[in-house]
Amino acid sequence: MQTDKTAPAPMLIGCAAGFSGDRVDAAAPVVQALIALQQPAFLIFETLAERTLALAQLARRDDSEAGYEPLLLELLRPVLDDCLAHRIRIVSNFGAANPQGAARAIVALARSLGLRAPRIAVVQGDDLSGPAHRPMLAQALGAQMPEQPLVSANAYIGARPIAEALQAGADIVVCGRVADPSLVLGPAMAHFGWAWDDWDRLARATMAGHLLECGTQVSGGYFADPGYKDVPGMDRLGYPIAEIDDSGNCSIFKPEGTGGCITTATVKEQLLYEIHDPRCYLTPDVVADISQAQVRTEGENRVRLEGVIGHPRPEALKVNTCYASGWFAEAEISYAGPRAAERARLAAQTVAQRLQGIAPLRTDLIGVTSVWGNDASDWLAGADLSAASPDVRLRMAWQHADKATAARLPREINALYCCGPAGGGGVRSHMRQRLGMVSCLVPQALIATGFVWAAQEEAAT
């Protein structure tokens, strides 16, 4: 560990969301803990995934001011005053498909709360959906290039524009599609001033970001399995905080008085989450190697991670390309009592015969088999229903390019009230536009990133 007395003080970074739709009361305990510790501090909200970005793109098509995290104001309202007053800077990908719209919403929120105007930086460069990028995408995707018009194309960009915005004095950095760990690496780079080829430090801070990015997964939420891996206080889980030192190593803990637990087991599970190769975890900023990582207990609900090794960043960035792929329709109906599963199967067979040959149907008997089923539903005809639940819910779903055709499925399920087997009830149905997605790799050198100030549309580089 580095012992240079001139090294910058350790920094704190708390996470108050691990996905879009996470608990909106998470940030306040984290912010209070950051204030009490009186160290340089940052707060991140990780609210973006492939699914949520696709939904955001559809929302923005319907409303040009939409397309950012729907819970943005609920996430920020409880803590914005404290963050601005105590110089806790906020970094998030809650900009989704409309980072500028998110910035405008934050400005309006601050004004409505009577707060000073925060200096907001909006990260740019991930959006590759414009005509200028079309030849590059066509070359990268080859035969996979969609024939349908593109709805979006977003690159997983790295931490550099985040760090630059913070170094320029941003209170809040609003991002679209950046790599999840980059939300932590950016503040670390701004605070410590490491070189962008200091691979070991970049990798260590990146893995700190990986531990934080899913929120309470590292503090017991996703870890819990009663009777096997018991976790206390699931109703008030503490969201994680990382203390990162100038070596890039980190300690993970949670606010005092909150539920959950942070142990070597929870940290190891999250450390391995979505890691295809422990020696080669690819991010836009660095390739991290955790094969020699050491995880040890420092105290109650405090765990130390050391020993991560870094290698030069990849030459290419991952790009997700979304295109309109028709309409998705699903509907459900319940059957209960004697022979419930047999009646549900008969209902499914009736609907399938009436819609035969139009589009593939996904059929689930929830309570008999759904998680273990498959999209072809070829298990249904021969399923053993002898041990089925006395309460079974039939779910059927399909996709079709034509909206009116897709809507036939919900109508057929609804008709089962009288046209189907005995005792069906509780019909619910849903339809939505669907996006298809293909991914490719694009050279980093071809993607320019940076940031602009929300109050002015001129580049701050």
C-alpha cells in the first residue's frame, strides 16, 4: 500500500440505486453517513440497463421531454439540498435516452426547493443513432444490421468525460449509457488525478464500482436465501458505500443502523456477478483481473478488497443497437380448485388452436411450470399435472409486427370467461411496442466523448 504522506486523502462514494425502479428512500441514509464521515464524498445512482434504455427510447419517441429515469425527481428530492450544502457531488446514468431533459428537470427541482442552481454537466458521446454513424454501424454489424429503422444506438463509454466534468467543477454529472463501474471510476480519477494508463489503480477503482453498481446486492438483498444465507433487516437494507484510497483499493460498508449485511460472502458474490472471465473483465477504461484479488473482513459490515490487477483498456467499445420489432401482447387468467391445471391447459390449447399459424405463442402455467418452461411451449402437451398447484394462472404471450394482429391474443384470453373451461377469472392483459437489439464492437478511436454544461449548450472541453 502506498505510504506517501502527500497522497490525496481517501474518498467516499455511496450508491443509492442499483437499477431503474429501485427504492426511492435509499439515498437519505447514505448521504447522512457521508456527511458524518467528513471526507471527500460522491453519490451515484445506477439506474440504467439494456431494458431500461430501450424503454426510455420509446418514451422519448412519444414525448420529446421524456426518456430519462422516471423516478429521477423522487430519487433526488430528499437529498439534493444536503448534497449541494455539503459538497457531495452526484454522478448518475439517470439521463438514459434524454440526458439534457434530465438536467432540465434537476434545474427545475432545485428551483422549486429554493436551492442554489447546481452546476450540471451532461456527458455526451454514447449516442450513435444519428445518420453520421450509420456507415460505421453497418460495417460493425454486417449482416446483422437491421432492415428496420434504428430507434437507438448507444456505446458503453467510459469514465473520462465524468472525471473531466468533475474536475471542471460540476455538482452533478448526468450521463446516458456509460459503463456501470465508470460511475465510480470517474469520481476516483477526478479526486486522485491518476494517469489514464495507471492500469492497476484504474482496475481497482473499477471493481469498487462493480461492487457498488447493483446497490444492495452487495449488502444482502440479492444474497438472501432464508435458512441458508440469512440476512437481517431486509425491509431496511443499507445501501453500500466504498472508501477508496490512493492505491485504488477499497473498503465496502453501509450506514449504521440499516439492515442487511456486508460480509466476505456478499462481496465475493457481487465481485463475481456477470464476470465471464475473472482474469479479463472488459470495461471501456481498463481490463480488470480479479484472479489474485483478496477479500477480508475489516470489521462488522465492513469488507476490504485488494489485489486487483489492471491491463490496457480494450480497443473497442460495445454498442447496443435497437430497432422497432413489432408489438408484444400478453394476457393471463386464473383457474382454481380441483383439476385447475387441466382446465388451464385446455384453455391454452383452445387459444392456440384459434390463433394457429399466426405467430409463435409462449405459454406458461404459473404454479406448474413457468420459470422452467421455454418459448416454444413444447413442454405443455406432455406436462405431468398430477402434483400441480390447486391455484394455477395461465399466461400466454406473443409478438407480431402488426398491432391489430397482436391484439387478437388478449381478446381471445378475455373470451375465455364464457368460451373457455369452467371457473376462469381475473383476466389481465397488456400490450406494448417492442424493440429488437443487436450488439457490436466499434473502435474507441472513432467515438468522441465529452460533456456540455446544462445551462449552456456549448462544449466544456
